[in-house]
Amino acid sequence: MNVNPRPEPALEGKKKKTFKQPDAYVLMFVIALIAAIASYLIPAGAFKRVENGGITSVIPGSYHSIEQTPISFIQFFSAIPEGMAASASIIFLVLFTGGTLAILEKTGAVNSLIHSVVDKFKTKQLLFIAVVGLLFSLLGTTGIVVNSVIGFIPLGLIVARALKWDAMVGAAIIYLGAYSGFNSTILSPTPLGVAQKMAELPMFSGMGLRVANYLAFTLATIAYLYFYTKRLQKTKKSLLGDEWFPDKNIQATNPEKLTFHWKHKLILAVAALSLIGYVFGAFKLGWTDLEMAAVFIFIAIAAGIIGGMKINDIAKTFIGGCQKLIYGALIVGMARSISIVLQDGNLLDTIVNSLANLLQGLNPLFGAVGMYILSAFIHFFISSGSGEAVVLVPILTPLADLMHITRQVMIQAIMLGEGVVNCFNPTSGVLMGVLAASGIPYTKWVRFILPLVAIWFIIGLITIVIGVLINWGPF
């Protein structure tokens, strides 16, 4: 008797069902839908707010229940175009980045740059990662390059393709370089400067421990990227699978070697000087992503003229480059719509008040760690660092005083809490813009970033514990 009969042919022919990762738009829509449903289940509430010196903050102990404001069917779908409108400056920055890169590629300047980079750094990749990562971390920790980091992503992709890395490294070396600095900020006017002012601390005080924390974040990021590139080159296995550059337009532009003409050098010089001009404007004049988008328009026109392109050709090439990034640009607004649903449903203050109440009665060490975790959790709902500071600082300041936690430790707990989740927060318009510009699926990015996030979290935890133990002041 045959106890192991062969399976029926029909069964042999059946294919196993495999889980298909949800599209990024589907993921954003589901999160917004959950938030809308929550508006029917979670009691609505609000803090009273007061404006002082141009800074709006909540009044501690003023939380009160208000009439339920559930999100209606029309409100829910209206939040999507409202999010698009609210994110217009970042959306256009993403689009104009694509348009400008298309013109730079057509002039041949980009291809020449690629070969120049390969020749110089093909045996010095650690040096390249360290220099670029440190440069952008300095721009990030001072608040000069934050939202506008999206505009630099194509440059990272160009270099990644030239050095035989994947798109993950190309995007990460720019984005994580800047955000390793911003997440451990030491000189950023917002949110650090605003938060310290609200807590009545001297501006940028407590520099010593913050600098140590910043260096630890930056060095950990550089080391993580370097070891990923080494493993990538050794195993030839990318987290992106076989498509090392998911954006087909990036993959398709594998360049042929070109002579580095004076026109190419002039085009790249104009582009570099324009970006340096933006950095200066951001530092001295308060320029933001709007001015960054304007700089890219100027670069596109100047590069086209220097490259000998006709006016109509410049326009068509620019628009064609924009079209390639429409999918990703609009997802920035989709992410913003989640925050709009939470705000319209009056859920944010209720969530903050409920979680803050859980911290009461803890000893200083556990209380500070609790503030750290609270800030990280709240950042999924309030993706703006300054927006989160406006809500949390007035609530946690008197609580920190009662728990004998210095205000400096409390501020650092808030800064680091939001920092460790910044780079995988699905409601972050900047993150979604970065992934859009590089073609990286959100789920694969999460697999890549979570080990580094864990390292950041541990560094932040050590910083908070040290702050409590040394009674980090000035008060």
C-alpha cells in the first residue's frame, strides 16, 4: 500500500499565494481611514492656548472635553486635497528636482560628473561616505537643510549608480546624513530653539552633552552606511531585490563615457554655486523649500542655455522630468492628510493628555525615559517637530519640575524622541518625498532603516540617563 501517494496534477500546478506589499498610497489611505474611524471612538478634547512673543503654546492643566467632532464622509475625502494644498511647497520641490535633473542629464554634464566621481572615489568609498555624511549632518543639525534635503537626493543617486551601490545608499547618504544631525540637533532654531525658549532655558544651552550625542548619532550613521555598502559589494544582494534602482528612469540612464568639456564644468559650477547660495540664504535669510524650488528652476534654465539647448527643448525636458516624479510628489500631500484628519477630529490633545498622565508618579530616571518614549509615540501623530514642541513642552515642563527632572533633560527627551522616529514615520512628508525621489518602496526602506533606528534609540537612551544622573542644567 502506497502511504505517500503523489499529489494530483491539479494540486501540483497550483501556485502558492504570496503576500503583495501594499502600495504607498494604499498604506497612507488606510492610516487616514483608521484616524477617521478613531474620531468616532476617542473622546474629543483640547487645551487652551496662548500666544507669547510670537510662540503659541498650550496652558498646562487646561485640557477639557469638547463636543465630539467625528470626521464625516466628505471631510475624510476632502482631507486628501487639503493635504496636497498644505504640502504644495514640498510637492513642487520634488517635481522641480526631477525637471532640473532631466536637463542636467541631457546636457551631458551629469554623465561627465559620474565618471569623474568614479575615478576619484572607486577606491576611497569610506572617505566619500564620511565626508558627505558629515557635511550634511552639519547642515541638518543647524537646521539649514531639513525639508530641502529632498532636492539633493538625485545627486546621491547619481553617485550611487556610479560607485555600483543601490538606490538605498544613494538616498540614505544624503537623507540620513542630514537627519542624523537634525535628529540630534545642537543649533537648530526650530524645534530646539523654540522648545528651549518655551521652557525658559537659555538658547542652545547644554551644548556639551548635545555635541557628544550628535557625534554619536553621526558616526553611527556613517558606520552603518559603510558596512551596508561593503556587504552589498560582497554579496551582491540588495534589500531592493534585483531592482537596485526601482525608478526605471534612474536605471535607464547608465551613461557612456564623455569628455569633460568646459561647458559641462561651467554647468556644474553654476549648479554648485546656486546650491551654496541656497545654503547661505537658508542660514542668513531664513530661506525654506520655496526658495529651494526657485533655485532649481534657475539651475534648469541656466544649464539648458549653457548646454546649447533651445528654449522649447528646455521647457519640454523640464516638464518631462517633472512627470517622472508625479507619483512620489503627491504622496507627500497624502501623508499630510493624515495629520489633517487627526486635527479636524480633535484627537491630538486627547492623546497627549492621556499619555502625559501616565508619567505622573514615576521617579526621575523612569520619568525622563517615559518622556522620551512619549515624544517618540506622539511624533507619529504630529510629524512637525516645532508643532510637537508647542504641545508637549508646556505640559511636560511643570511635570518635570514636580518629578525633579531638569528642564534640559526634558527638552532633550522631546528632541530625541521625535528624532528617532523621523526617518521611518509614515506621516512624514519629507520622508515620503525622499522615497518618491528615489523610487524606494516604504516597506523596504523600513527594513533598511530599523537597525539604525534601534542604534539611535539606544544612543538617545544613554544620553537621557546620563542627563538625569549628572542633573544636567542649567536648571
